[in-house]
Amino acid sequence: MNAPTASRPLGVAILAVLVGLFGILLVIGGVLVLALGSTSLVSDLELGISGTSALLLGIIVLVYGLVVLGVAVGLWDLRMWALALAVIVLLVQIAFHAIDNTYLSVGFFVDLLLLIYLIAVSRHFS
């Protein structure tokens, strides 16, 4: 007889999909910056960055997007490392709210609720 598989909480599934969509947007953005970084479009937008800086920014955004996609897959598969990484990111974001003195912002409450939720469902992760 096979051992029962862990059930994925609906909130974790929704979070994994949203994180995955954010990762896809980051990857697309990174690719666009890489593709357009050496063109005159960057100077036309007056972003104040050179072509070399734009390429470096594109690489950073692309790599960050791939990491975010990896975390989304880890959350979907209920991996403990993805839970740990998500908790660390949320703690850092909450700390930034504390530094900025924005305790009453929507972002602070969303981060706090996500942190509490992930800790509450942590038993589902392996």
C-alpha cells in the first residue's frame, strides 16, 4: 500500500501560481532589457543608464526571475527549502517596512498575513 501524498493547501497553490506569474514577468523583463539594452531605446527612454549597465541589469533581472520561478515550483511541490526561502523573503520585507516606518501600509499587512499563513501550513511541506 502506498503512503498517502501530502495535500496541497489552496492558499499555497494560489501563492505558487502568483509567484510563478511574477517570475515569468521578471524573466520576460530581463530578456527584453537584454535584447534592447544595446539599442538606442534605452537612451530614448532617458533612464540614465548606459548600454553596459542595461545589459548587467538585464542579466540580474533574468537570473532573479529564474530563481523566483524555482521558488514557485518548490512551493507547488511543497518543498521545505521553498518554504524557508519564502519565510526569509517575507521577514526581510517586514524588516524593510519597519525601517521605512510603514507599519500601517497594505504591503506590511499582506507580508505579515502571508508569513503567518505559511507558518500555519508548514506541516504540509517536506
